[in-house]
Amino acid sequence: MASLSRGPIIDCDVHPTPRSMDEIRSYMKQPWKDRYSGGGRGFYGNPLHGARLDAKPPNGGPIGSDPEFVRQQLIEEYGHKHAILLPRAFCNLHPDPDFASAIAAAFNDWLADTWLGKHNPDGVFKGSITIAHQDPQAAAKEIERWAGHPHFVQVMTDSGARAPFGQRQYYPIYEACEKYGLPLAIHPGTDGMGINIQPTPGYPTHYIEWHTCLSLGFQSHLVSFLTEGVFEKFPNFKVVLTEGGVAWLPALMWRLDAEYKALRYEVPWVKRKPSEYLKDHVRITSQPLERPDNDEHLLQVLEMMDAENILMFASDYPHWDFDSPKLAFPKLPDALRNRIFYENAKQFYNL
Amino acid sequence: MRHEICYVKDLPMGANKIMTLEGRSVGVFNVNGEFYALKNSCPHQGAPLCVGTVTGMTLPSKPGEYLYGKEGEIVRCPWHGWEFDILTGKSIYDPHKCLVKTYDVAVEKVEEEIAVETYKVKVEEEKVIVYI
């Protein structure tokens, strides 16, 4: 195991779960309190199991709902310095923007009181502000409500959307993110659900197809951010692509840079080769890390994508496709390992 | 080395038991009356394999056809869901390259002296034995 689990870790994708939906409801006003009944992303439940079977808290409650057990099974087990928490509110699929915003706000209040509050005396847990992107103005206000909180380090949204994220209707969100120094994390979920468009030609039949193709939405959002000039308009705005896959990035950037040589004409606000914006504006988290049979091939991809500067480790605990800090990666050079597992996130989130 | 695990009657069909033997965690399974032992560590990322679901599997079939079989002969890793044949330790997706260590298991009659009040009684019972 030499060098596989050395050094500090910041884990950029950990999922806390409410003990019950009543816990979320307790933070809601009427009429939402009576109306809210939880609910996930809809289709595409994992046919095997959706979460690690050994992650059931011994004292009861849903998987991921016991902060003390998460400390034991993840934080202490692997020596995490910080875990970035991304709750799954699934509010981005609702047609009613007010309902969606109420769900987002309740999740934020809950997270602030519990995982970021009474269960966080040492500050190991850092959180994400859930927003409903159906209503960008309301989302911006929600971001403002939490600005300056010591443990909220980013804003988060599902990848599911009605339009690619570079489009201007979303700009109030990015303006607020920039103003308060909070990156926007995009996490898979609610693609093709409720009001959101499915980023494949139609609905895939199987979970294996759906799960493999989650990266398609991310690719579309990233190309949209770059070509719409979002990083020119908001020069301090940053994006984290969480759980969208990793190894596709170099090929997509080669393609986009190639197109840019002539089609720059169409998007004259894009001042640099699109790929050159990544280092300043985009981070990508490692899980689910692709593992080709030949480790050397992955190491080459990491070099191609500038992993040294833009890749941040994530485990996705406690979900079924958890990447172990010890064994998810092949052996890495020490300096690169430290960048991916710790330094990149430390700098990015100012931890 | 020989390790007495338990009485046969205490490990019924479909049940399994996880023990630490010689410093390593081992899962002992009763599959339809036969006993098998696997190392309790998935060769993928080291998850506690034997904590996983004991189940059957969809057998190779034509597109659109479902054949379910090997009921009770498969353990599915509790993390990433990789399937292993409990009888052989071999993974389903690549039995040649991905497999978990197995151990020999025997059922042996064991004589035990049990003190019942002042009388000594000899009892012969079958026990599950793992050889490492």
C-alpha cells in the first residue's frame, strides 16, 4: 500500500442525508411543509444497490444520516482533513419554482444547523448551498442568505437543466457566486426528470447506459460556459464538475480548441483558446475515475488534462460507486498525488 | 492450519459467517448444504466482500432474454456490486483475471466431552472446519 494512502485528503464529494423527511419539513413554512414528501430523481434506480451496504449506521437511520458514523467510516478511516458535503435535494426537477426554492432553502437550513453546525466543532465538514436554478433570481437571493457562512464553501446544482448552463438566463446565479467568492458545483441528477431535458437522444433503457452517459450533460454544460463567454463576463466565477467523469476532458478540449480556430468568428468574446480557461475557472473531481487496463494510459490522460492543476479527489461516499482513497488511483508520483488529493482543493476552496 | 468455525447446525443454508483467522478476515458460506470460504476482501478496492448480498445472477442470454440462475451461489460486493461465484472465488465479469482467494472447508465429526452435573457425556457433532 506504500504511497497509496499517504498525506492529507480533502474529499470533494460526500453525501449527507437527513434522518427523515420530517427533519427537512421542520425548516419549511406552509404551504410547502404539508406539500413536501421527499422524493428522489425518479427513474434509474441502481438495480443492485445505490449505496454501500456496509454504510448503514449501526444506531439506525438512513445511510449517510449519522455524522458520527461518517466520521468513523470515512474521516478517521482515511485521515480526511475536510469533506465537502453535497446533499441531494433533487429540487431542480420541479415545475413550480417557488416549491423548488423552498426545498433548497430547507436543505440549506438543515445542513447549516446539523452537519455544518452542531456536528462540526472541528470544521471538518464543509458544505454546499443548494439552489433551484429554475428561478435564478431566487437562487441568487438564497446564495446571498448564506454568504459569509464559515462552512458553506460552494453553491451546488444538479446537472439536469432545461438549457445549457452558459446561457444568460442563469447569470444572476453566477453574479452572486462571483460576488461572494463561491464556486458553482454541478452534480449529476435530475437529467431528463421533471422539467429537465435528457442529454441523450431519448431515454436510455438501462441504468448502465444512463450512468455511463452522465458525463454527456457535463460536457454540454462545459462547452456552453466556455463558448457563451461566461468566464469573460464573470472573470472571478468558478465551476466544479463533480462526479461527471474525468477522462473525457482532453478529447473534448482538443475538439473545441480545433473548432475555435475558425469559429472564433461566431463567438468573438472568447478571447483565448477555450481550454486555456480551465486552469483559472474550472475544476473537476475524480470520482468516478475511469480505470483502463493499462495504468500508464490513465497517467497519460491525467497529464493531458493538466490534472496537476485542475483535478480534485472525491470519493462519493456513501454511494455504491465509492472511490477508495487507497485504491481508486494507480500509484501516482508523490507531488501529483498531493495536488489531486489535497492541494488543489485546499487552494480552490481556501481551506 | 485447522480452524473450527462452528457446528454445522449453526450455519444453515444461505447463511454465512465472517471470522478472523490467522489475522485475516474470512467469510464462510453454506450454499445448498455445501460449505465454502472466501477471503473477505474484494480484489477491486478492498471492500469487505463477504458482507455483500448473497444472491443469484442473470446468466448469459440472448438480447432481450432473461435467464436467472445460480441462486444463492453469488456474493455481490457491498460497494461496487461486482459478482463473485462463492463456489470458486472467481468473478463473473472476468473469472480468469479477477478472483478472490478461497480456502478449503471440511465438515468433520468432533468429539467433545461435556460435563453435565457430575456425569461426563461424550457427544459427537459435525463441525465446519476451515483449513488455511
